[in-house]
Amino acid sequence: MPRGAKAVLDSIREQVMVTKFDAGMSASELAREFEIRKSHAYSILRRNGRQPGSNAKVVWQPKDGIDNTELISAYQSGKSMREVAKESGLSYQTVRTRLEKAGVEARESGRAANEEEIALYEKLGSGLAVAKHFGVSYSVMARRLKKAGAEIVRSSIQGAKHPAWKGGRHEMQGYWRVWIDPKDPLACMAAGDGYVLEHRLVMARSLGRPLIKSETVHHKDGDRKNNVLDNLQLRQGKHGKNAKFQCLDCGGRNVIATSLD
């Protein structure tokens, strides 16, 4: 082969190698593919302004025994990071960090609902019930169903028949909150989720009327969860120093605060 032709072929080969290097191939992979020594591949890359090893993808592996390849495989199969986190027993942030360190690009948005999820939604008519069945949040399932073109209809089922029912009582910031039926005369005291602070509800039932926003209910023994009526005291205004009091019997406010000791 004439020297000129060989030089042209060598030049073309080098450009192909550089292009493949820029696309992610390592110097070792290039050496194997072009059947040259690794040192030769390094020389070609450096001659073309490339730094061998600069594009190497580091596969980061944790030290807790959970293989990243399992996380990557689960995520790339279409599962969300939260689903992968739940299955692996890791936190969402841990899964996200490991996938990022492993070079996995996060999907811009969640996937659409699959055939199984759509079929169950058409059968039950409740996105919340479908979400609970597949172990994801309602918001995630709602997005999936919307992406699949399903019309999301909020369930009219409330109370114990609702799929998200948790007994009608839960704790928040040290206080008990209880669910109240929308038809209850005191339902106007409930928050948007249908729950009301239990100590306020107990006081309202004893008075036979809803409490107004300026009225507060004080726990005499300091225990926020002790909501028996004898432990509650109706006050006008905020808790604390200089708070005004109101008599439960006559409604008068000419009441002097005394020590509870």
C-alpha cells in the first residue's frame, strides 16, 4: 500500500477512535477494538488533544450490600425512584444519589399508567384505591393515569369506607385530630381534609355550638392528648400570658386566672 494511502487510512482511523472516545469508549476498549497496544491508543488520543481516562464512567457501589445494578435495573424497567426505594428498603434520596453517581439519567417525569393499573382503575373507579394497591402515593398514581389519558374523578366515598381510612384519629404536633362527618353540625370546624382537633371538638360538643377562631382550648395538666372535658379550659384569645378566660357556665369573662398546682 502506498505510503500516502496508508497515512490517509491512519488519519481516518484516528478520527474514528477520537469520535468513539468522545462518545464514551475508554482507551482500553479502543485498543481492543482496533487491535493495538493500549499505550498506542493513549498516544493517539493525546496527539488529538484528548486525555485518556477523563471520560471513564465510575460505577459507584455502596458498602451496605445492596448492589447498584439492581437499583439501576429496577429504575430502567420503568419504576419510579420512590418505588425502587420502597422495594430496596432505602430512602428516596439515597436511591436518587446512587443512580446519579452511577451515571443514570433521571427521567424528566413519571411514566404513564400501564394496562394493569388502568384496568384496576376502571374496575374500582378510585385512583386512591389503585395507588394503595400498587404501593404508591395518590399523586403519583393520578399523574400516571392522567398521562395514560384516564379521567380522574375524585371519590365521593368518605369516612370508614374510604380506601385511605386510618381509623379516623391521628396525631399532629402532639395533638389528636379526629375525622368528623360532613353532615355533623360541627363539621364547619374541620380543616380541608375533614379532620378537627379533638380537644376543640370535645369543648364544642359540651357547649353545643362550634368554637370561633378567637377561642382556644387549654389543657390544664399540660398533656395535649388528655382531652377529657374536666381537663379542658376555654379561653378567649391566644394561649399564654395575659390570656383572657371565659366561664363555661355563664359565658362571663370576669374570671381570674389561678394557679393549677
